[in-house]
Amino acid sequence: MAKKKKQDNDTLEQKLWKAADKLRKNIDAAEYKHIVLGLIFLKYISDAFEELYEKLQAGKGEYDGADPEDRDEYKAENVFFVPPSARWSFLQSRAKLPDVGKDIDDAMDAIERDNPSLKSVLPKVYGRQNLDATALGGLIDLVSNIALGDAKARSADVLGHVFEYFLGEFALAEGKKGGQFYTPRSVVELLVNMLEPYQGRVYDPCCGSGGMFVQSEKFVTEHQGKIDNISIYGQESNLTTWRLAKMNLAIRGIDSSQVKWNNEGSFLNDAHKDLKADFIIANPPFNVSDWSGDLLRNDGRWQYGTPPTGNANFGWVQHFMYHLSPNGVAGFVLSKGSMTSKSGGEGEIRQRMVEAGLVDCIVNLPAKLFLNTQIPACLWYMARNRSGGKAPTGKKTYRDRTQEILFIDARNLGHLINRRTRELSQEDISLITDTYHRWRNTDGDYEDVAGFCKSASVKRVAELDFVLTPGRYVGLAEEEDDFDFKERFTALQKEFKEQLKEEQKLNKAILDNLGKIMIDG
């Protein structure tokens, strides 16, 4: 009988990842990341260039008389100009040559010269001696086939998905180090879906590789909105991570001109001092102690109390609120300690923010969601205006929530994708999101669910000393209504008797064997 062939259910991204990982050899994931992602980006801008080049060359309609080598033609269409020596077809033709690494580095330099917005962004790591030319040629061939016959118009979408997937896989491969530039997709999706950034200014002052912005763009397109209706503002202090963000956004066609880098960071050198954002979505580093708090004791952003010098958590929260517009909303990740801590005046800051009516919802997250820390995390949702009226986007109407806070305990949600990492499913994300929206919106039909969600009064929060741990409010999950105690007790008795009989049989068998051994001996 012929052996049944194993079915391959891997997605395109998974197949490409496995193939690319085989070519890694002795290069660690942190270094290899830039090699692979740089090539994917290069393929993207070359595909976009070639598509417009062909239209300009054909010279039909609006392109009549156009010069396909005129850089201004590409600038007008928001397409990067790619010089001849950097075009993918040229590099692919040299994939088997020993100097292909130098060719790619030269291509990256040439692209940066012709496109000022990419200055100091692209990796030039391909000519290194530890990168085998044969393996690099294999990568070029692999990336060449990413579109897999799709129309070039779709290549940006395909390459964008591959780029995003590879970012996540590299973060998993790097573990703690990789998590510094990557917030897990399911957490980002939850944050964005709860906030619903249809239009306006979206801000992330610690933006990592730009995942919050990508997910915001996805949210808009999936809900039939217009990408041009949102503008993004970001800041990142790690230069390498900022480069990843710029490539990640460019491959999606998202304007990243307001995503800034400086090595001092948002606290010491705020790149958007005058910004008032409609949406703030962020995952700041947890419990940072060396955040230069001692240099910022009298900073104007600390409207609810001076954060302790040994922990940046409430520095971040107040930085977010400082940049929030009068009708703006914010959703961000913090360590669970932020819900209860009283050290360094954090309890007083939390109390003042609750009393000011800023805290809208707290979500307790499952463990093991984050790659870079085992510190338990939660989500905070805050709003400048909780008195009701139209949402920042004007699509929905919010009810007056000034005297309430919604608590959601999602610790039991999610599933393990490996021994160390948990992920929220689409059903989990929808459950949490729908609960929040039903509570917040005027047309919602919210009800408390014991063990999961509770709309608590601010008075009740004050009675519990302004501790915001959801478990304090949601209580224990109720047993099923049809639970029969007598029936369950009888079943347990029966089970216990059966186990006792089995144990007696086992003991008898042991004693019989011992007796036989003694007689035979």
C-alpha cells in the first residue's frame, strides 16, 4: 500500500519562513533579521517602481510623453525611485556571483541617495564575510518568488504580510531581546479594535517596529474607511528599531514622515511637543528605572503628581494624557503593578486620575503574552471626555461614564503557541472588544458577568483605596444554573468507592505476591 503523502497546510508566510530559516546557517536571528527584512523591502520598492515604470514607458493616457527615468514622475505618485543598479531584476541576475553582497549594499546606498526619506534607514549588511554568498543567493531566489504569480499591484499587500509575519517570527526566535521591538499581534489587534481609530491623529511615543500603526491602517481598511483620514505620529529611541519601523510602514504605503528618532527618547527629547492626538496606542517598556526621572522633577507633563525616579510607568501615563486631545482616547499596556502600586507616590497619581474621570476601562491580561518579559501585564483605556456624546470619529455615540469604570478579567483567555508564549484568539479579542463597546456605546446592551466583567462605580473604587485590579470587582464566576449538589455529591461518593476497591485489589495482589516470594524463598 502506498504511503499517504503528508498534507502541507502551511501558509505562504510559514513556508517562506521555514525556507529562509534553513539558509540562516551560523548567523543568529538578531543579525539575520536585517538581512531578510532588507531584501523583502528591496523587493517591494522595486516591484512598485517597475509597475509605474512600465506605465510611464507605455506613455498612454495621463502618462503620455512621460520619461520613465525622471525621478519627479515617481515622487508625484508616492513611489520610491530605484536606480538601475538597485532594481530587483539586476540583483537577481547576479544572485549566483560571489560579489552579490557588495552589489546589494551598493544598491541600498543608491536608493537612499535618490530617496531622502529613506536616509539612514536601509541595512548595509550584505557584504560581510560571515554571510555565505551561496546562502544569500538562495535568499534572493526565495524573495523573488514571494508574489507567486500574483499581479504586481498586489505585491505590496503580499510583501507586507510576509514582512509582518517575519517580524513576529524573528521576535520569537530572539526571545527577550526580540520583544523589545515587537508587540505581539494579538495584543496590538485588541488595543486597536477597542479604540477604533477611524480617522484623526494616531500617536505612539515608543513605537518599536510600527505595529500599532500597521494595525490601525488595517482597521480602517477593514471597516471601509479611508487611509488618508488618519495620520500617524511616533517616536523611537532605538535607531535599529526605528529603521525597522520605517521599512514596515513604507512597505504598507503609510506615510512615516512624522515617525521620529532620537536617542534621548520621548521623556528627555519629545519630538512632538505640541501634538494633541485623537488616539494614543502604545506599549511602553515595563517598570523602567533609568528613565531620567531625576532630571524631570518639575516637568509640565506631571499634572497628576511627580512620578518616582525609579519607575517610568506613571511618567508614560501622564505623557500620554498630556498629548491627548480634548475628546481623545488612549489605550496602552502597563505592568499589573500599575493597578495597585503605592510606592513613590504612584497610588496618589492613580487616585487623582480616577477622581479626574480619566480612567475608562482596565483589562487584566493572561500571562505569557509578551516575548521580552514575564512581568504580568494589563491594558489601560483612558479618555479626556467621558461625559457622553459623539466618538472622536463621529461614527458612534458614547454614553456618560463619568461615575463608572469597566473592569475586565481576561486572565483565563488565550492559548499557548509554544511552551513559553500565549496568544489571544480572534474569539478572545472579539469577546473583550464587544464587552467594552456594549458598555461604552449608547446603543449597547451591556451586563455584568461574574468572574469576567463588572461596571463598578467610582465610589466603589474609592472604597477599595483606588486599587484597579479587575479581580477585586468582577468576583468569582457563577456555577451553571442547573448544578445539582446532591447529584454531584453522589457521583463523587461512587467515584471514591470505586477508587477504594481498585486500591484494595492492588494491595491484595501485592500481599499475595509477597507471600508467594517468601514461600518460594
